[in-house]
Amino acid sequence: MQSTDAEYLILLKNFFKDLPKGLEESAKMDGASDFKVLIRIVLPISKPILAAISLFYAVDRWNEWYNAMLFINDTKKYPLQLVLRNAIMNMSTVLKSTAAVEKANQMGNAYSESVKNAIIIVAAVPIIMVYPFVQKYFASGIMIGSIKE
């Protein structure tokens, strides 16, 4: 399922709506301008939601293959996901057309599943490698103790 920008906007709106007004008010009482409140208070508190949306967006773009299939004619310019999809499609077509004997058919199914699993790993590893760098922003309770209301 592909997320839309509107969904990201709704997530951001709900996050910012739930920020305590007392944080902004206390900074204003200390003489901070609107820009300073944004830079020093709101953005540091917003790191978890910004990291989450960045990760969602990265995974969404990483898994996108359909637009490339529609608009790119040169196979040398295909993104990885479309290359992997084409490999699966070609492999299953070849296995269906060449399997004449029952034993070869069984071996073909085992080979087919192994190749599909390998392709899934190849497609998932880059995002899995990005996740630890974003994970530190998913800490819960980031605002505990910041304000009492």
C-alpha cells in the first residue's frame, strides 16, 4: 500500500496539535521570537515524528516500481525494485515452460522459492540498514518532565 502526502500531513498536524501550549508560552515569556521558538523548542521535540515520516517516505520510494515500469523504456535505467520484479516474472515463466518431468518440476518449484526469497532479502537489506540510524528518534516519553500543566 502506498502512502500519500496527505497521510503524512495528517500525522504531522496531529502531532503538532498535541504539543503543549505551555512550551511556547514559556519561551515567549522569556523573550523568544516565533522563529526561536520553532528552532529551539518545536523542532527538537518534533524529531520523532519527522524521523517516522522520513522512514515511511524512504520505504515508500524504495518500494516504488510501477511508475518506472510505465515511464522508463531503457532497461539500463530501471530501479532495483523493477529489475527484481522482472527477474521473478522471467524466472517463473522459464520454469513453467521448461518443466517437462515431475522431478524437474519439483526442483523448479524449490529453485523458484529460493530465488524469490533471495530477491526479498536483496530488496529489504538497504532499508534494514537505514532503520538503526532513525531508530534513536523513536524514543517514547521524550516530553516527560518538560512541562507541568
